[in-house]
Amino acid sequence: MPAHLDPASGRRTRLTPEREGEIYAAVVQLLREVGYEALTMQEVAARAKCSTATLYRQWQSKPGLVVAALRHQLPRPDAEPDIDTGSLRGDLHALADRLVRVAHTEHELMAGMAHAILGQPELARIMREQLTDPAKEVLDRVLQRATDRGEIYDHTPAQAFCHHLMLAIAHGRHIMEGRQADEEYLKSFVDAVLLPALEHPTPLS
């Protein structure tokens, strides 16, 4: 059987893309049912009808397999065409639309993963490397283009907090108000908070 390149991990594998997809689907299904802490490699192997040896040979560990499955199965802002509307406001509004789609469909799952990383350093590291860092690069490119166009200064103080704020606002409304953040809510945040901080920076003392 010829080797294939796993897009989630970048490793060569003898599993077909179809077979990998079946395993990833089994992982995400179990995550929804039992959560990360209760999920075991043995349960994944049974659900996917493969051996645990296959899982460990391909993904080395439970965190590696789970993050690869999330990267493969879930909507990701960095997997879509690059955002370039011609203005910072337009780009941030387009990014807000993407974040809403992820937050609406996967809020509970990602909230569970956020809790799991508190006691799982390896899981936290792999999630940063394979999920959050690529997503941050989307916003970094948006900010760099705005700098190149002269809309904002380079390295304004607010830029260091943009990634954290966009992620927090996408999920935080559910915690504070019991409602999902929709497009109107995120775009209002962009206009009322993020754009003024970026376009009219106050120097840090």
C-alpha cells in the first residue's frame, strides 16, 4: 500500500486518507460522548475497528491523536482562503464571521478541551502548535497588511492582545450571558473596542 501524507500532522503514513478520516471521526464522536479525560486509546481503537498499536504508531500519544482529529474534523480559520478585503475593518469583520461559525458549532467541545489542557501540559503544547498558532497567523497577516497600508502603526500596544481578545469574546458571551456570540455581537466588539485600540493607540506607561 503506498504511503500518504497526513495533512494534520505532516507525517507519512500507510493509512489511506479515508481510513484516517474514519479514525478521526471516531475520536471526535468519543470526545463529545465522554470528554477528553475519559477517552482512551482502547475505546478509540474499538470504535474505529483498528488496533491500539496502529494508533500509537501513527500518532504516538493520546494528545497527538486527539489534536490531529480536531484539526482534521473541525472548522479552522486558517484552513479557508486568506482574508484580504482591502481594509482593516473589513478584514476583522470577515474574521469575526469565521470565528462565529466555529464557536456556534463546537462551543461545548472546545470548552471541554480548554478545561482538559489545565492539567495536561503535552496536550496544551500540541494544541498551541497545531491549532491556536496557525489560527493566530491569520490575524497576524491581517494586522501586517493594515500596517503596510498605513492604517495602523507597527507593533501598537493593542496588537499583543488581539488574539486573546478575539478568542475570549467569541466564547465569553455564553459564560456571561448564556447566549452565543453572533456576527453582530463580534462586529460590534471590533468597531467599539478593537479598532479604536489599534488605530488610536495609547502608549503603555
